[in-house]
Amino acid sequence: MRSKYLIAAALAALPLAAAAQDAYVVGVSAAMTGPVAGTYAPVVDAMKAYLAHLNAKGGINGKPVRLVVLDDQAQPSRAAANAKQLVSQEKVLMLLNTSLSSTYAPMVAEAKNAGIPLYFAGAVCPKDTFPPADPLQFCSTAFGANLDSQAALSFVKAQSREPVRIGFAAMAIPISRGEIDYAEGLSKTLGMTPVEKQITPPPTPDYTPFATKLKDANPNWMYSWAPWVSQVRTFEAMRRLGWSGRYITWAHLNAEEELTRVKDGGFYVIGTNAFLEDNLPVHAEMRAIAHRANLPHPVSYLTEGFVAGFVLETVLRNTPWPPTPQKALAAMNSLKVDLKGLRGGPLEWTKTNHFRTRQYYRVWRWDPAANRVARVQDWQAIDVKQ
């Protein structure tokens, strides 16, 4: 069943119909339900809560934000229908995608037909957002193709005294598989020996057959870049089979909680979002907003949603009233967003770079001796080639 969520009104008593005629309207197609909802729904829920917080303070430029969210269940056909509805019926300023990469193509096509921006928030950044960027595609999500593998494999090389025999694991979705193929080639240029690569279908009820092939290849390191369920279940299956090597994977929004659950000193996560262990002022703000909104997710799951909220706030503040997709696009083409410490620096977009000008990486693992999540590598910057 498709779900529809609305945020409207700077004041609770303001009639919805009136607000709809005098608001910034933004449309989202997201995997709010279905097998991957645990990764994507928290992003949208946090973004909604932050925009509701802004509305309660008077909105943006004195106008409320109306967020229209349609559930695509990570299905391309639903994403296509959602995009058409959001453009033709809701008259949105921009489209947002918070779902699997398999839903991208129909939304890209609809955005192109309508000439409106398509913003990937919580969904993996497509290469079309990198320089030279597609004119209509933008992304703020922490992970980014190629750069993530460069950072992860550089860390592996720095941590290893012995020759690296590396295995790879991905999910059978376009961006995950493409990134692991890239990482496999990159590993050879770094003097590593790739020994096995396994691609698991979504969903996979039993990871044992894939883990067995990986273990039998005897890697001393593993690298995975996929939805969290694929990453962690491949690792856990390999451990059950007796594999004792080190495993590095992407720090999705549930990584901080999951490191505590898994409690394995050889399980590393690399990412670009600060963990709650930093106890930044913005983390206190996130806790307060999440509490008021009665969100069901751990606060550590909400960083991507707040980043998206900060981005939307900045874009809309720079979009003159009355708003149009063209005005929003102009604002997005020259953007600098203060992320308040949630990442290693601000998020910047230019006319030819809709990803960011600089990406910052950290690495964490579970420290068995200290019995807590520990930072292994502090912020390391990679400049995005223009």
C-alpha cells in the first residue's frame, strides 16, 4: 500500500488548503515500507521532523514548507507513478529520491521531462551528480561512488603490514555492483590481490553460500559497499564459518548501533557522518526535535535526514518568492550549507558539481578492550575533481 505523508502550516491552526496555496512544496518518493525501509524511512522521518520544526518557528522566508511523501517500496514502477503524481498533481518545486538505485531511472526521466531538480537525499549519489554534473541531478547523501572505495582501500593499505588478499561483496543492484567492480580494479593498482567477489540478490534469505565462497578464497581483508543488510549479514555468515580476517564496509545510518550489537574488533565501518559519541550541540538539537516528533528510530539513524533538512532549508531560503523550479535550481547551483559538525566540513554545490567539492571520511570499529565504539581514523579529506 502506498503511504502519503503531508507536512503543512506554520501554525497548527492554519487550514491545510490555505497553506497548500501559499507554501514551498517539495515531493519525495521513498522506500517507506518494504524490505529496505529500515534504511530509508528514518531519513524521511527526520527530514519531516526538521521541516515541521522550521514551520513551527514561522517557516522559511515567512512561508511554510509542505512535504509530500509517497511510498515506492523500492519498486521502480511505483517510483515512476509517484514522480508523475508529484509533478502533475502536487506541482512540486523539486523531486527527492530516498530509495534504491533501481528507482532512479524513471525519476530521472520524469525530472528531465518536467525540467525540475531531482535531489537524492539518503539515496546513494549517482555519478551524474559528480562533475561535470547533470544539470538537474543533486545529492547530499554521505556515500558517493568511487570516492568511498578510494578512501576505504587507502585505509586498508595503511593498516596492513602483510600483503593484502582482499575479497569483495555487493548487492545485485546497479550502483552497488558497479562500485564493487570499480573497487576490485582499484585494489590491483594499490598492490592488493583480489581473491573473490560475491554479488547477493535482494533479498537473500541465506548468505551462507556466498560467505562460503568468500571464506574459501582465504582473504585477510573484505570490503563491501551495499545496503546494510547485505554488508552485515555477509560478515556474520563468514564469522560463523570461522573466517578471522578484517572486514570494512560502509557506515550506513544504523552503523553506530550495529557496531555495539556485533561487538567484533575486526569489523570496521567507514563513513562521512559524525557519530553521536561526539556529543555535538547539533546532536542535542536532533534529540530534542526527534523527541517532540515522537520518532520511532534511534537518534543515530537520523543524521542523513537532518543533513537533507539543512540542505532544503538553505535552498528554499535562497529561492525568491513566488517559488518556481527554475528559481530553486538557480539556488541549488550555488549552494554552501553549514552542517554544524555533522560532517568534516560544509556541503557545497556549484553549477558543474552537484555532489560536493570536498568529502571527509572517518573510520570506526568496536574496541573490545574499552567495550565501546572507537574512532580508528579521524577526518581524512578527498577533494572532488572538477
